[in-house]
Amino acid sequence: MMNHFFLSLFSYTIVLMWLILNRFNLGHFFGDFLMSIVILYWGFFSYNFF
């Protein structure tokens, strides 16, 4: 069962990955994909735990 801290750390890691990929001009494709995953995760866990 994921806690709020791990979810926040996971989201921060995804954003950091997006920034790194954006440096190599890969952020447009991979960044949109990763951010959509983050939004889905936030929506899912917010619905379950809040």
C-alpha cells in the first residue's frame, strides 16, 4: 500500500526524468507520456485514499 510520501517522491522522479529528457529534445514525446502517467496515478490514488 503506497503512502503519500512515496507517491510524492515518485511524481518528483517523473518530473526530473522529463526535465532530463527535455535537455536532449526528447521531452516532447516522452515527457507527455510520463506526465500523463503521473496524472493517472494522482487521480487513481487520490480517488482511493482521499
